Amino acid sequence: MLFQLILQGIATGFVYALVALGYTFVFRCLNQVIYAQGHIFMVGSFMGYAASTKLGLDAVSTLLLMLLAGVAFGFLLDRVIFRKLYDVATMTFVIAAIGLGIILQNAVRILYPEPVKYPPIFGTRVFRIFNAQIAEPYLWVIAISLLLIAALYCFLTFTRYGQAMRAVASDRTIAAAMGINVKVYISATISLSAAIAVIGGVLIGPLYFASFDMGGMIGLKAFSAAVLGGITNISGAAIGGVVLGILENLSAGYISSAYKDVVSLGVLILMLLFRPHGILGKAKPTKV
């Protein structure tokens, strides 16, 4: 039972990690947090549901289409909302992001007032690994998440565009002086963060269900994962998501599923109190 709970926790944790990576990307560039990231995740889950049911697409086609749709959706949000807020005060940005989340949640509520169950696009087989049984959708989630995280790492590390994004994240003023179009790369960062949140929404759909009100809690758990790993550290966000998923699943299995959300919030509170820069993050000295 222990190994099975850990495997399922890893799968759920990778979904948290994908949303947490979106928080990390945007925070590195803007020093702001898009609190609507969980609601973008929710919208992505319903877009994937529509693609798989209305269009009859298989798993790979759905994921590829949603990757493109996520980029387009993030670009639209940036052009309409976030581009005007790049340099505003933190509270203004937070209010705008929370307002966006409320708008997205209620827009989806009009179309889908009840939770929906995904078709079995990731298969229905059950595999036996050692003494544990794990359903095929969990393996899909782990494999796709690892592939996406590896692709993001290679993009940011080895490509010219990724290096430019890292330069903008490091120091926007110096990046602009080097001839980098800062606004374009911030827009690309927001689009990328939305795309990976959308993919996370598609991945979690076959595991559980899609509901218009799931974005708030998922976003909070992903934020906890980002803080746990270090909100400025990409590897830390991924590790934080997996650790949080395992802890949450173990608490549900050995204590009660009613308390699994308490674990996420407890981790967030403890990290903010005792290590606010996270496991892999570095504390920044305050200049006086």
C-alpha cells in the first residue's frame, strides 16, 4: 500500500509541479505572482475535455492541441490584462489576478455547472509494479510531466530564446540594454506559464474530474509547492510539487482524505515561517 500511495502521490505531485512552474516563471520575470494560475489550469482541464469529447481526439492529439491553445490563451491574457500591469505595485497586480480568476471561474460555471468526467483517453489498464497496482492514467501523467519538464529545461538552458528569457528574468534593465525586447519575452513567459498550466489541467482530468471550482485549491497547492521548493528556482518548484503530492497522498491513505488539504496549507505556513526562500531557493540579503 505504501508504494502504491507514493506512486499515485508522485503523479498528482507532478501536476502540482507544472502549475508551480508557471508561478516560478512569472515571479522570476516580474517579481509578481499570477494568483489566477489555478483557474487557468481549470480552464485548460475543460478545454481538454471539450477536445476529447466534442472533437473525439486521442490523448496525444489532445495534449498537442492544448499546448498550442494554452500558449494562445496566455498570449491573449497578457495582451488584454497583464501587459498594462508589468510595473504596477504588487497589490494592484494581485487584485487584477484574483479578479481574473473569479471571471474565469464564473465563465466556465455558465458552460459547465456540474463536474464532468473525462473519457478514458489515457487508457484503463492497471499495471502491477512490485506489490502495487497503478492505473495507466497515472503512468501517463508521470511520463508526460517528466517529458515536459525536461523539454522546458533544455529550452531554457540551450536555446537562444531560452537564454534571453533567463536574461530578462535576471535583470530587465540590463537585458533591455543588451538589445532584448523585454516586453516580448515577458509575454512569452506568461504564455508559457499558461500553456503548462493548461497541460496540467488536461493531465489531472482523467485521474479525477473537471469542476469549475477546482482552480482555487489547485492553485493554492501549486503555490505551496513553489514556496516549498523555492519560488525562484525551477528545479525546486518541480521537486516541491512531487514532495507535496506524496505527503498529501500519504496523509489521505494513513490518516483521512478529509485532511489532505490541511497538509498543503500546513506546508505553506511552515515554509513561510521557517524557510521562506524554500528548499533550493537562496535568501536574498536586505539592503538598508
